[in-house]
Amino acid sequence: MTSAPAAASSDERVLVSGITRRFLQRPELGAAVGALAVFIFFATITDAFARPSGIANWLDAAAPLGIMAVVVALLMIGGEFDLSAGVMTATAGLVVATLATEYGLNVWLAFAIALVVGLAVGLVNGVVVVRTGLPSFIVTLGMFLVLQGLNLGVTKVITGTVQVRGLDDASGYDSARAVFATTVEIFGADVRVTVFWWIGVTALATYVLLRTRPGNWIFAVGGSATAARSVGVPASRTKIALFMTVSTVAAVVGTMQALRLTSVQANAGIGLEFEFIIAAVIGGCLLTGGFGSAVGAALGALIFGMAKQGIVFAGWDSDWFMLFLGLLLLLATLLNLYVRKRAEVMKR
Amino acid sequence: MVTTRFTRKRALFALLALPLALAACTGDDDGDNGGGNDEGGGGGGGESDYTFAVVTHASAGDAFWDVVQNGADAAAEDLGVEVTYQGSGEPDEQAQLIDAAVSDEVDGIVVSLANPDAMREPLAGAEEAGIPIITINSGEDESASLGAITHVGQTETIAGQGAGEQLAEAGVTNLICVIHEPGNIGLEQRCEGATQGLGGAVENLQVDINDVAGAQNTIQSSLQADPSIDGVLALNPAIGVAAVDAVAGAGSEAQIATFDLSGDVVSAIEDGSILFAVDQQQYLQGYIPIVLLKLYLDNNNTLGGGQPVLTGPGFVTQENAATVAELAEAGTR
């Protein structure tokens, strides 16, 4: 095994097969095929799905999920979960909206404070998990409930109601919206700017994972934290940084949603954490850690968004929505598995 | 090995075919409706191939909104138009459902405004596309500013006041008002109204409509914690029924009133365990907007003259419960 890289660089025939092999080994290959299948399926059975405005619609649904799925994938590759990530988006949205509307802060300043809250939540999650060795599932579930309670309780105390409204009158709203929530006209369709953020986050995460030393650390701590530590990987710091990345990015996504809707409900975001995890898993992340990809998670979110809006375009009875969604996701995952298995056979 | 691979492959194909088959089924249904309309819907004059999208803030399986959907479906059948019904309690998802309806180039949109600000942008898109909008249920104050031609619903504060007054008449002095959707402004307004109408102590209690059993526990606990509570106002029929069990479980003497009807609520009113229900006749909130949209498109008519078209409040008490019971069982009240 150790001599393989040397052989590859010296022998061009091995190099060619190496690239094919590497392509087939990529965790996101299955998700890409799944995404294509879902796209073709809905583009065939509905008129609106493949129209520019239809595409903008499902991209809009997929983008916030995609941004979160990518960072959640990093955390999962690092061997941990974050169940508080969904509610964290609402917490950040409420922080921004409350500070801007009730206390007259500039939206950008409010956003900065929300980022600090995100960093702090991630720090607490990470430190508790690393110090106690408790499963992150339990620790972040606790944080999930804490944030859910704070969201409702604090919002009611400060505003006397359960919605924070009127963010569009706050100072700095227009410029913040232009960065985080506006739409750009492409081919006659209004594409949400979050779609470009999603692409950017995916590219950055892919670069970090595959081309940098922290990227190696993430794979190492997810594979085996003890083994990683013994070869000098700062395992605890890597995990804490991952938790902080997830909740800080959740703060960004929450701000995006708040700016877009100009209001935030105190009960928003609950249940989203599972959508993030589902998207990451469809994209090839292992629940056990050590394996996965950012592009795959982004594709997983794309499948989720396409299925969600595609069912609406298809006009299927909404009482059965969750059944359709569940079956489509299962199918996409099975297709993903099938493609990966085939790829493994072909590698030989 | 070969055989297992074949069966596996076959299983995969079967799975792949399943949603297709399901889709085909629903597709056939649509086709049947369309066919029926072409033959039977000629009486209304003009073309009847309209498609209207109803987008609400309710998740599927909600007893109240099921009746709204039944109303919209019945109107679709009566008028020979097509109606789609979608809903999501997450504001961003509801907004995307409106966007989807606009992309789909529907002829009219009916939308509930639990969170009016979040609907501003997608509804502006609908207006820009020339799609008429009717708002239903809550959100009457914002309806016109969002470009709706009419609002069909119930003024929440007034309905709450009415409930408070009736409870005061029944001797209630210390009331809990059970809020089942933490983000819904209309529910807060009902409790405010009830506070004004009762003229006594009112405490708001937060529960989750997606966990009715948990809601029952919460209500029971607060009744046990404060035995002086002599009234429970539920804002949803399922919660109303849960409150009956909670009051029994706590051994409390509290009187119960609820907003909105279901078959269970009506029978509870008949046997006296629920005092009354505030009825906003939500069937009309499904039915009337479809009629209004068709009239608007065919004849450029609007109703209400800028004022909301009120569907409530009416009160269902022991006296008129029997009449309403049958209708509630049929899913139209």
C-alpha cells in the first residue's frame, strides 16, 4: 500500500486507471445519479418543474438546507451529530430581528451578535462533548431543547408576542438583504442569492476537506479519534471547531431566513436538523463518521429540494406528501447505494 | 448468488415503480375530475378550466383545516374548476408553496396569513404575474396591503371577546387560554380578546398541536398546580377534547370552551362536558374563496367592499349541537 503512490506517479497506465478509480470511489457519485433521476422524473411528469421559474423555486427550497447540509456533513465526517442546528437557525433569526426591531440596532451589528451567539453555542456543544465523552446525540439534543425554550420564552418576554416582525424597517436592512436574501434575475427567473452562497460554501468545504491539513484531521478524528490523537492530530480542537462551524453557519442561514421573511416565528426551525442529516446521508456520509463529502451533501439537499417542490408541481394529494417524500428519498438513497456498489465492482 | 442478485434487482425496480404508480393514480383522479367538469360544469358560463391553489399554514392532518380543504374541494366540484391544496406550518415553506403556484401559472391563489410578513414577497410575485389573491382565516389587517382582492375569515379579537363574555356568564373567573401554535399571531389575539371579554384572570398556556397527548398532560398539570382555575379555553378542537380528559384527570371542576368544531367536540357539547364552541364555519373559508375567484375572473366581481367577509363567530351550544353534529361527522362543519 505504501508503495502505491510512488508507482502511480512513475507509471502512466496506472495513473489513468487511478483517476477512473478515484472518480468511481467518490462518495457523491451515487447522489449525483440520484439527483439526475429525480430531476428527469419531475421534468417529465410536470410542466413547471423544468421552467426557469420552477428551477428557481426548487433551488430556493434546497439552498438553505444545502448550506447547512454541507457543514453538517463536515461534522458527521468528524464523527459527531448536531441536533441543535435546526433550532439554532431560528435562534439566530430571532436575535437579529429582536435586536434590530426592539432595540434599534443596525442589522449588520445584530448579525455580528448572532454570529457570536452561534460561536458560543457551538463552543458549548463541542466542549461538553469532548470533555465528557457523552454521545453528541444527547448533548446536542439537550441544547436543542434549551434553545427551543429560550426562543419562545425570551421572545415572549421582550416582544409580548410570538413573532418578531417589521425587520424591513430596521437600519441596514436593505444592504443586508442585498447580500443574504435578494433575488437575481437569470433567464427570466428570480434566483435567490442563497443559491450562490450554497455553491460557495460547498466549494470552500470541499477545498478544506480535500486539500488542507484540517481536512485530513476531520477524516482522521471521524475514523478513530484515539488513533488520530496518537499520530498528533488535535482531535478535541478539531471537533470543537466543527461544532462551532455548524452553529455559526446556522446563524448565517437563520439570518438569511429572517431577512427574507422580514419576520421570525418563535417556533421556527424545529425538525430541520433531521433534514440536514438526511441530506448529508443521501450525499454519502456515513452515520459512523470518517467518510463522506461536501459535494455529496449539497447534492443530497438538491434531491430533497427537488422532491419537495416536485411533489407540489405534480399536484399529488398533499395528505400523502410525507409518504411521497419519504419514498422518493428512500429511492434516491437506494439508487445511490446501487451505483456505489456497481462502482466498487467496476473498480476491480 | 445470481438468483439473489436478480431478486434484488427486481425489488429495486418494484420500488422504483411504486411512486410512479401512485402518481399515476392521483393523476387519473385529476383526469376524471377534469373530464367530469367539462361535461357538467357548463352552467356557470364561460370557460371552466381554471386551476386555483389553496396554500395554508397548516400541516396535513389538522382537523380544522381538513374541513377548509373539504370546502375548497366541494366548491371545485360544484363550479367545475380544479383546486390544489397545500400547507406548511413553516413560513418559508409556505412562501415556497406560493412561489410554486406562481411558477405553475395557476389562475388564482387562496392563502392563509398566520405570518403575513413572510407572505409579502411571494404574494408580490403572484400580483406581478397577474394572479388574483384571496386571503383566508387570520390576517385580515394585512390582507389588502398584500394585494388580496378580499379576505374571508373571522376577526380573532372579536371572536375571543365573545368567548370571554360567554365564559363570564357561566361564572368563570380564572381562565387558562391554551395556545397550540406558538408562532400564530391569531391565537394570541383570541386570548387577548378573551381577556377583555372575561374581565377576570387569564393565563396563557403554551402547548404543541403536534403532540396532543403532551398537551393534555400540560393542561392537567396546570389545573393540578392551581385548583382555583375554573375555566379552560382551547383554541383548537383537538385541544378542546384533550382538555376534557385533562379536567377529568385532574379532578377539576373547570368549565371548558373551545374554538372550532369537530365531531368529537360536538358530542362533548351534547353531553355537557364542553360548554360551547366558537364556530368560525371554516368550511366557508374553503368554499367561498373559490367562488369569489371564479366570479372575479368571469365577471370581475369582488365581495366585501374592502371589508373582510366574516364567517364567524357563531356559537354552538347544547341547544343547537344535535343539528351541527351530523354535519360535523360529514366533515363540513
